[in-house]
Amino acid sequence: MHESARTENLLGATALAVTDLLTSTSGAAALTVLATSPQLSVTALGRQVGLTQPAAARMVDSLQAADLAERRPGTGREVPVALTPKGEKAAADLLATRTATLSDVLAPLDDRERATLDTLLAKLLTGLYHRVGDANLLCRLCDRPSCTTGAPCPVGKAERDGGA
């Protein structure tokens, strides 16, 4: 056991600062999820962004009113949701802004430090997956193609290796 809570405090302050820089709504998360998983049902989309079905339906209503997403005809009770061209651009812009912000946060680190941080973050995310048990929820704002280039996503690997 560590004698002080310095590391915990530093992690908490860092997490809060990064969260403040990236503050996102469930609508923004929905755009990024739909960009990589088109045609999810309203219910499935809600699960991936941490919303109940009624809250997800209201969120999709808002996205539809802003011409960012649209409901498509489905089978049975499933109503698939897809991004409109305006929604696709908004999702791409969100991910680009997120990447630029996080690049600025990481700028003080050299390549060796970034590699070390990458290893440590992968280990922390694996542990968080085992607590949360939902890769889609953990990765709802991820730029998935960039996360899986060169190495497997640690959250996806944890899910494949045995779940929560």
C-alpha cells in the first residue's frame, strides 16, 4: 500500500481536468458511436451511451430535430438510427477536436514518456473494463480506428479475454 495518496490525487486532478476539456453530452457520444456503428436501434444506442430507452428516444429526437440523425424503417419494434450527412460531419469534427485537445494535453511528454503512458493507460483501462463490464460504454467517445492501429484496443482485448 502506498503511504500517501499522491498518485491517486494526481490521477483524479488529471482526469477531472481532461474531462473538463472534453465535456461531452450523450448526443455527442451518440454521434461518435453511430459513426462507427451505423443502424443501431434506439435502445442499443442508448445502452452504448449509458441512457435508458426513454432518455435515448428523447436524445434521438433532439439529434433528428438538429438534422444530425434519422430514424430508419426497421423490423419489428427495432428502430435503427443513422447519421445524416450533417451528422457524419459533426461526428468527424467532434473526434478531430477531441484528438487535438488530447494531443495538446500530451504535448509535454516525449516519445518515451508517451510509450510508457500508453502501457500504463492500457493496464488501467483493462482494470476499468473489469469493473464496468461494458466495452461500448467505456469506449463511447473513442476514435476507434486510431485506437486499434498498431496494437489491439486494451478494452476490446479484455472483453475478448473473458469479460467482466
